[in-house]
Amino acid sequence: MDLQKPDLQKREEPALAPADLRASDADRDRVADILREALAEGRLTADEHAERVEGVLSAKTAGELEAFIRDLPAAHERRAAPAWTPAPNRPTDAIPHDPDDNVVAVFSAAVRKGRWRAGRRIHAYAIFGSVEIDLSEAIFEYRQVVIKAFSVFGSVEVRVPENVSLRGTGGGVLGNFEVDTLDSAEPDAPVVYIDGWAVLGNIEGRPKRGKLVADILDRVHRAVDHKLDRSLRKHLDR
């Protein structure tokens, strides 16, 4: 008599559907932003907005969150749109030939850091010296910033905020040219282009962890708050 052997293989549990996954704080913030815009556009009344926001704060899964914005056009537009658009490898706007700022270090050190206004074109020269360009707290008045760097027996170091895009198109001759590629999720974020040559020297560009361009977020919040104020004034005038 043949005895059946017990099934010793562990049965795999079925994968959870996306709607059943636990919601994160970022997911809640995204849904709350859509609801705030819907209120500003007049798609939701103040009572409906308050009721849905309360539900968003207590939602546990992604499916529960989506239920609060299923009838809003912005939810479907954002879901269909790509998460981010890569920045072009070359500047698309007109960049002046002459630099707005020259940072020169010859047998010395030169630094640009803190709260300063970044122009469209910056030239950096390090000849037996070091140049540091820190854009982590800079004011970006232009969408695109080009940094032309030249290093001869020296170093040029560029630091940018985490929420900008960064591109590098230079090279090295017995030297090192290294720029981290960075793509911002913000469509209006500045793009920093680093170009140039390192001859027996070093040129590098990297994001500075923990640093963000607050101006971008301020502009977005001001625009949304302006729409919200206009909507509330209309309701109060009725």
C-alpha cells in the first residue's frame, strides 16, 4: 500500500493587490493636495472637503485613499502622467556668452556659499587652487544655470540642493571629471549644467543631502493658497 507523502513545500501566499497595500504619509499628502485643489476650483464644498480630509487622515490602505478622489479629474490626470520628466542634457534656453560671475582661485581658495543669487552662467577657474560653489542655499532666479569649470592642478567642487536637476558634460586630461546625474520631481525645478575640463585636477558636482530649494515649494504653496482664498471669499460673499 502506497502512502502519500506530506506536502513539505511551503505554499506561497498570493501577492497583495496595489489597493490593499498600506498607505504612506506621502500618499496621504498627495491625496490631500488633490482635495485642496478641488476645493479651490469649486468642485467640492467646504463641508465635503472637510469630510474627505478627515477620511484621508484615518485611511489605512491605498485603495481607501483613492476612494476619496475617484470622482475628481485631477486624480486621473496625475496618475496617468509620468512621475518626472528628465532634464535635457544641454540647456534649451538662451544662455549668455559672458559669465554673470567669475570664481577664480590661483594658488588660493575661492568659495561661493550661503544665500546668494545664482546667475545663468558662472565661470570657475582653479589653478593650483580650490574653488567651492555651494548652491544649496542660493536663490535661483533662472530655470537653467551653466557652470563652466576649468581645473589645472586644482579642484572645483559644486554642491546643489537635492530637489534640482543636475547634468555634467565635461571631461578630464590626466584628471577627474565626475558629476552625479540628478532629476528633480518638480517640473519647475532649476537645472544645473556643469561643463569644463580637469587637467591634472578634479571637477565634481554632487547633491548636498538634506538641502532643498525652498523657493520652489514656496511658489507652489502661494499659488494654491491664493486659489483657496479666492474660493473662500466667493463663498463668504454669497
